Amino acid sequence: MPTRYLNEAEKRVGRKHLLWYEIYNGIASTFLGDTLVVLLAAYFGAGNLTLAYISGALYMAGLVLPFVPRILNGKNLEKAHSFFWMMRGIVSIGYLALFFLSGRAAVCALVLVYSLFCIFRCVGIMMNDYSQKSVSSLQNRGDVVSRSSTAYNEVSVVAKVVSFLATSIQRISLVVSLVTLQMVGVVANVFSSLHLARIPCRTTISYNPKHSMFRIMGETFKDSYKAASIMAKWLFQTAAIVLAMSVPFLNDVVGLPSNIVLLYTVFGCIALALAGVASREFSDRLGSRPLIIIGGLALSVVCLLWTMISPTRHTAFFMVLGFLYNFLCQFCINLVNRLIVQSIPDDEAITYNSMVNFGLGITALVGSLLAGVLANAGVSLSSSANGTVFYALGLVFGNGYSFTFLFAFCLVSIATFMVIRIREHRSLSTPEAAQALFSVHGLRAFSMMDKLERTADPLKRKILLMSLGNNVTNVSTAEIHQKLASPFSYDKQDFIRALAVRPRPELVEDLILIASDDDSYVQMDAIAALGAYKGNKAAKNALVRLLYCRWSQVRSMASKSLSRVDDSSEYLEAVNELSASARHIDEEIDFLIAKRNMDKQGLFYRDFLASVQQRRSATFRQTRYAVIASFLKFGSPRLAQLYQMMNCSGSSSAFIDDFLPEARDLEEIDSQFYDIARAFRERDWDFVLGFCMKLCERSVLDDSRMANLREGILRARSFDLDSFDEQDFLALLYFSYSLRKNSK
């Protein structure tokens, strides 16, 4: 029997209907919301207190919420959600009465219908957070919340443009235009509520008389994290209500016509949509707390600009300020909502949301009424001062709503301070978040991470992973940290290799943890990456421990990385002992590299013929000789290329045909050119060995590494000729020639 929790398939269906609900709701709320109601109220002569009430009524309706859980006890949550959403549209049909009323009667009818609309909306909206939580998971909750907000606001922009165009038609009266738009909103609201009803839900609303809303409030506020989140929501939302007084301000004080005021709200809606995109893009990776602090500080500055601006300023100034306040307000509110959605209890979710919205109703009531009182005081003061309020240092500035906007500044400042006290799990610090947001590299990191989530092509993913690995911002570091913590990820190996190319000391402990885990499938990559952390004590200590691991491959890789971290001879003796047990060519190469870095004198070159003594395969011998040649950088021709040509042709003649003509710049080879060629064709190894020994004996070398290599080659005189094969004789000729070339 299924539980009340949805499976992933049901969540996907729920997210689809939630998105369509937001799309239709964007139309309905735009045409039924406060902007059109404020314009109608102003048209019928409403005062500042009435306008302030309308601005805050959406949230003041939360005062009825204490009674809701008791009434809805036992009802299916989404069915109840859909019912109240349907009712908010039905009561809005009452706006048709405005065709027959005027003056005070019209204002009263307007306020009554809008109040009923707000009550039904408030009851429905308190279920919205749980709907978002039920169809999302912790990993994608920020994305779901922000995507819903973005869809709502993008549609709202289109609806606002339509309202601007409708009110710009001179032949149609303002009342006819606005009420017609409201009826369109009623129709859209019906579709919105129908999609709500189709969201899968097995949760019923529960009411526990012994655990009332007020008791939940008391328990919640004992948790400083939840208390700070909820109070920040109340304050930011109240600040948004107060700043919404900019609409009557532009209409009454600045004197803009209604269609231009609606155009102002279009820019506001665009800002709201962009805020949804921004919060979705950054919140899940940076965390809410640092972003709210940054947004809150910026919003405080914008509020001060609203306080200072003169009513005589160009309309463009008001458009820009309106865009900024809407963007920053919605950005902060989205992020605070993300914190609150995560804290909603599965039991008594409706009671919990009722508590949150009830408190919001109180702050909205107080805030909106105080905003109206302050607007009246400011307008009264400015009426005798040519539209300005403040005088200082010979300057005249401010406007009739300056006190109202100053009040919004205080609310935003307090809310930002509340968020500073929050300790959010897995969030970056504010300076780290600022570095990510306000730098080209930080924004590029976000872009690359977004592309990674949407890219399936393996080659493109590798390119993006390497680019992200080279990005040194905190956000890319945090993303790599998350990937390294995964037991299995297709990207994990590439991220580790990127850390070897672009070391990040802050992630060295992550690499050590993987490198020390014998059961990690990327252990060898992590050990290799530690070699990039030169001088890092933690990396060095970890590699020293790995020198004595039970696996030979781990020991060889650790020795190579240790030689890069600390190239002193402190551990050379241990590496020499361990190299004797090398089984595979990759281990041999690692040990050779470690010796090259640690052994400054090159004593290990005396073991030049170790692969002959160990009777290794042709491939092993070729590889070992080619690696040693690469250390000494003898120049053209390269030994690896000569072996390559030999292997492609299947005969040593390709080696000799390409090497001997190049080597004729040495007198000894030039004089015996044909004898050497004959010896290789006829496999006269006695001649080849004798010739090579003579070349080495004549070589006088100042470089200690080459001198030790000479000693290693001369040891061939004591070997049984049958222990050599063709690979060895070719190598002896190549190295003997190279040493003689570098002789004094």
C-alpha cells in the first residue's frame, strides 16, 4: 500500500501540473491582483490608507488562518487547494458591479470583492509551499521553487504588456478596460485550479487541538534557524508591500497616466522573472544565506534611492528603480522561501504554513497601514514644499512618499540582519558567494555546470570538465568537492585529473581520502594527482604512508608522486628497494621517474641493463630504454620513434636505415657504417657489442648522470651474449652513440 509520499513518477507528473498551474496563475493573478485594483481605486477617488490596505490585503488575509486547519481537517490537501483557488476566481466576478457604481460605493464594492479574493487566495497559498515540497526532493527543491516562480513571472510579463496595451486604447474607458481584463483573469484562474486538482496527493490536512497553530509558533521560534528564516520572510514580504506603494506614488504624486503606470509594472514583472532565474541558477550551489545578505544590502541601497528621488525626475529613473526593487525583493523572497520550504514538517504542514502566513498577515497589516499613514504625512508635508520633503546643506530632495520608502529601508535592513544569524548547511560564506557572483570566472563556472547537467556527449563533457577544473573560483571548488564525495560518478576521474593539472590546496584532503582507500576505483588517479601538491605536508605524509601499501601498483605510483612533492633524496633508499619488486611496466616507469627526481647524481642509470637481468619481454625492454632516453633528452632521432618504425615494419632494418645515416656525424660510425649495417642484417652480435663497448670506453663525460649511464652500459661486457636480444643491441648502439656525441 503506497504511503502519503509520492514516488518519482508521481513527482514528475506533479511538477508538470504545478508548472501549468503557475502559468495560468501568472495570467489570473496579474489581472486579479492589486495593480489593477489600485488603479481602479485611485480612479474612484480612494485615499492613501485605502490604497495602502489594498497593497497589503493579499497578506493581511492571513489573519483568518487560525481557523482554517480546524475547518479543513481530514480533507485531501490538493483538492482543498484547488477548491479555494477556484473560489478566489468566482468571487472576482463581483468586479462587474463597478459598471453600475461610482465614487465611495464603487470603492467599497472594490475593497469588499478584493478582500474576499485575498482571503480565498491566502488559504490556498498556504498550501502552495507543501505542494512544491511534495513534488520535489532536497537535490532539486531550489530548482523547482525557482522554476515555478520564473514561469509565473514570465507569463505575468506578457499579461502586463496586454494590460498596458488595453489601457492605452483611448476609445475605451479605464473602467471597461480594467474590468474586462479582470474577467479574463477569472477564466485563467479556472484553468489554474483545474491543474492543481490533478497534482498527485495522498496527504490529508490534519488538525490536532492539543497542537494548535500558536503552540507550533512557540516551538518553532525556539529554533533560531527557523525563527530567523520566518521573520526574514515576514520582513522582506512586508517591505515588498510597502514598496508597492510606488504604484499610487507614480499615479498621484508623479502624475503618470494609468497606461504608463502599467508599463512600469511590466518592467517590474520582467524583474520578477529574472529574479526567479537568478535564484534558481545560484541557490542550490551557493546556498540561500549569502545570496540573501548580498541581495538585502543591495535592496537597502535601492530603498534609500526611492527615499531621495524627486518627483520631477525623468520617468526612466522610476522605471529603473522599480525594476531594481522588484528584482531584489523577489530574489530575496525566493531564497527565504527556499529555506522555509525545507523546514516544513511532514506532519501538520498546513498548520505550520498557517502559522507562517498568520504572522505575515499581522506584519502586512501593520506595515501597510503604517505605510499609508506615512504617505499621508509625507504628502501633507511636501504639498507646501514644491513636492519635496527634505532640506540639507542647501539641497532639496525627497518626495511625498519618502517616509514610506524609508520605512521599507528599515524593514529590509532588519531582515538582512536576521539572515546573517542563520547558519545554513552547505552554503558558502558571503565573501565566497560574492566572488562567484561578481567575477567573470564565477559566472563562467555556473554556465559550465549548467551545461554539464544538460550535455550527454562524452567529448563535450570532458572539455567542460577540464574547463571547470581550470576554473579557480569557490563555486567550482564546491562542485568538485561534491563530485569527489560520490562513490561512483562518470565525471569523478576527470575531475581528479583536472586537480593534477590545476592544484587546489583546499581539496587536498579529499584527494588523500580517495588515495588512501584501496577500494576506490580512482585511487591511482588520486595518488597521481597528489604529486601536483609540491611542498604540501599533508600530501607528503599521505604518500609516505602509501609507499608501504600492500599493492605494488600503489607503491610505485606513490613513489612517483612523492618525488614530485618532495624531490629530496630522503626516501630514495626506500624507493630503490621497492623498485626491485616492480612487476608491470607501468610500475617500472613510475619508479624510474621517482628515481630521476630523487637521485640527483643519476646512480640508478648504472642499472641500465636491469631488464636484461630480469629477462623481461621485448615490449618491456623497449619501453624502459625509451623512458631512460627521454630523461636524458639526447635529441633527434628519438629512441621511441626508432622503435616505433621498427615495430611497424616488423624488422630492425627500419631502425638501422633511419638511425645510421643520422649517426654518421660521429667519426667512428661513419668509418664503420657498412660494417655496422652488415652486423645487424647478419645478426653478428659479437661485433655490435664490441663496437658499442669501444664507443663507451672512449667517452669522457662531465655530467654525473651520463657518467653513471656509461658505467651501466659497460656492465654488458660481463653478461652472457645469449641474454641479450635485438631490442638491447639497438639500445646499446643508440646510447653508446649518444654518450660519445656528448663526450669532451
